[in-house]
Amino acid sequence: MTSTDNAVRRGTVHTRVADGIGWIVFDNPSRRNALSVDMMDAIATALGAFDDDPTVAVVVLRGAGMEAFAAGADISEFAEQQASHEAQRRFDETAGAVFERLREMQTPSIAMISGYCLGGGLAIALGADIRIAARGSSYAIPAARLGIGYPLANTEALVQIVGPAQAAEILFSARRLDSAEALSAGLVNRVVSPADLEHAVTELAGSIAANAPLTIRSAKASIRASRHPGEAHLKDRAEQGIQTCKRSDDIREGQRAFMEKRAPQFTGK
Ligand code: COA
């Protein structure tokens, strides 16, 4: 392969905003949307930008095409990363920044999964608040096949979502689960036909975007606090969110709209 071929195959990340939905698309189809360090950097940047953008009510992460959400980190970069501390540090920091953004952002997120959802791809999907998947997708954490020590924060997320016994099977065996197994393990919220996937996700995202943003932020903060019961600052943040709703214009608008039998027009204030 020439260096030009390799550059072309490094992939890219597209973003767009439509109807309150911020789309983040991993685009590296010739490598099954494997994520290079530059792509992970772009994902972290896009998540931050969407979280700061008042026109974005919900973020959807997806792969380009239907063949893969993402086949994990780009293994073709591993040799270079392992050859230098600097490159290894950049990989760890960049991947860490994606997961931190997903954890910290106030905007809700949905992973739209079609096809291979492996390794770092599955970790990103697990970092989203909601996972909607197409039938025929497959899920695995191949770290044990590659000799990788899977990051603690990602293992914690997996254990919280599927429990320790399912996490053990997924991590120890590195086996690929199909969508039916992923659904019964709690790895995904819902499985739909590939033809219905984009519509199902857009409809869900649209219904979230039409709801009261402060309520959603507060629910997000409460869910996070529930996942980390020992962390007092998360509990405080969740309580503040609930109080903010009580003082909001939107709580009055929600009640007025109900009484007037019309759809509410929320402003997030
Ligand atoms: N990093 C870099 N390249 C990858 C990749 C990854 N994570 N996953 C797939 N590719 C590349 C393959 O090397 C292949 O490149 P080539 O055309 O130069 O041979 C191309 O994508 C297509 O993959 P291929 O294996 O031929 O397709 P497939 O449909 O038979 O299988 C997968 C797809 C995803 C099951 C398989 O490629 C795979 O197991 N990938 C590795 C997944 C993994 O271990 N991810 C965790 C990384 S931490």
C-alpha cells in the first residue's frame, strides 16, 4: 500500500445539524469505520462543540454506511503507537477525551448501530445514553485477542450496563454477540430492521428534542449520580438540576400547554 492509499484510508469524521439533532458520522468504510487517533480527536471536538451549541438538543453517533458502526481503534496505527511513548500517550489521552466528553456532556446522546460495533466502537456506543441497533449487527470487545489491557473506565461502563457476569463473558471470550444476544444482555435498548434504523433513531431523537431540555439535563445528571452513588458532587449537580426545573419558564409552559391542549414550546429557560 502506498502512503497516499494509507492517508486516504485513515478516514474522517463528518458532522451536521438538522432539526435539533447533531449528527457525528465515523467515515472510514474501507476499514469498517475503524477509528484513527485523528478521528477520535475529531469526535471529542465534535462532542464538545455540539454540547456548547444551543441549537443541538440531542447528539447521534453513527458509522458511515450500514456495514459498521466502528470496528474499534485503527489497528494499523498500533505499531507506530507502541514504538513511542509520545504516540502511546496521545492515543490514551485522545481516546480518554472521547469517553470523558460522553460522560460529562449535558446534551443527551444516542448511538445508532449498524453492523460491526467492536472494541473502541462498542466503548463509544456504551458511552452514549441510548443505543438503537439494526438486526444483523455484531458486538465484541476483542482486547483479549490483541493482548490489550482494556481501560478500567470502559470496563466500569460495561459492568454498569450489562452486569459483571455478562461483562466477564464479553471480555474473557472476546466473542462476537449478535443483536438478539446484545438485546438480552442489555447492551442495546432496542433492535430494529436495518431499513427502519435511521427512521427509528431520527424519530426518537426528534421526540427528545421536542421535550423540555432542562428536564432532560436534570434526568441525565440524576442517572449519572445513580451510577456513582459515592460521588457527592454528582448528587449535588442532580439536585441543582431538579431545582432549576422548578424555577423554569418551561415548567409553566408545560402546564399551560397541557391545559390548552396544545404541544408545548420549550425554550430551555
Ligand atoms: N483497524 C484497522 N483496519 C481494520 C480494522 C481495524 N480495527 N478492522 C478492519 N480493518 C480493515 C481490515 O484490515 C481490512 O483491510 P484490507 O482491505 O487492507 O485487508 C478491511 O478493514 C476489511 O476488513 P476484513 O477483515 O477484510 O473484513 P470482514 O468483513 O471480513 O471483517 C471485521 C470485518 C471488522 C470483523 C474484521 O476486520 C475485524 O475483526 N477487525 C478487527 C476488529 C478489532 O479487533 N477491533 C478492535 C480494535 S482495538
